[in-house]
Amino acid sequence: MTLRKFVDASLREHLGIYVLATASSAFLTTSQYLAVSAAAASYLPVDPGTSALITIYGRGTGIVLALLLNSILFQGILAVLVVTLALSAILKTGWRWAYAFSAVIVSGFVGYWLSARFLVILEWISTLQNNRVDSSTEYMSLFWFGLAATICYLAMLLVLRKSYRNLLERHLVVKDSP
């Protein structure tokens, strides 16, 4: 099997991994927006970077820009990791270990990012509650968006597993063919 066929065959799977990881991050970003927005509306202190953007652009746009910059960082790192994962699939020898290691790095990075984002949102909700601000809407949104993020993350792990199985089958077919 040629290099081009390997790349074409796994492109859809690797793109699916990227899209699912992005969706899981987007769900938690939405919940974070609601929590930070509630804090800013209640005149609670926010981090200096977000505060500067709120001062320049207004509350809604400033918070969106702060979260967008954070998401761009995630997208950049994720893109590099998924490309590395895809490139490890086309190695002729040692591809199993390289692909498995790259898959662990991708899943670990996304899991770490999501858990850190989840804890930040919980911290915002705690801050709202400590200042006697009604945070039931933010807490409920964290539950539902967190559930959606978890489902996307688990789907990403299943696609990673399926991708490895398909690559294993392709390599065995190539190995057995004359």
C-alpha cells in the first residue's frame, strides 16, 4: 500500500479526533463564559488579562476574546499533536509504538486540558457562591456542558482506538501481500 493510500485512509479518523476534541473543549468554554460573565456582571474581580479586555472591548466581547485566545492555544497544540499522530501512522517500522505513544499523548493532553478547564469553572462558581451571587444557572450549565464534553472526549477515545485497529489491519494486509 502506498504512502498516499495510508494518508487518505486515516485522514477521516484523525480529523474526527480533532473535531471531537475541539467540540469537548468548546462545550466547557461555553460554560466558562457563562460563569465569568456572571462574575463580571456582579462586579467581582477577574484575572488581569480578562479585565483589560473587558475594559477595552466591553464585558461580552472582552470575555469572548479572552476565552478565544485560550482556545486558539488549545487548537494549536492539538493540531500539532494530531499531525504527529497521523505521521506516526505512516512509519514503516516501529509504527505501533510510535502511534500508541502519540495517541496516549493526544488523549492525555485533551483530558488534562478539559479537567483544568472544569476546575477553573468550579472555582468561578465557588467565587459566585461565596459572594452570595445566584449561581444555579452556571452550575446547571456546567453539568450539561460537562456531560456533553465528556461524551465527546469518550467518542474521541473510541475513534483513536478504531484508528489503531484499522492501521493494524492495513499493516497486516501489507505485510502479508507479496
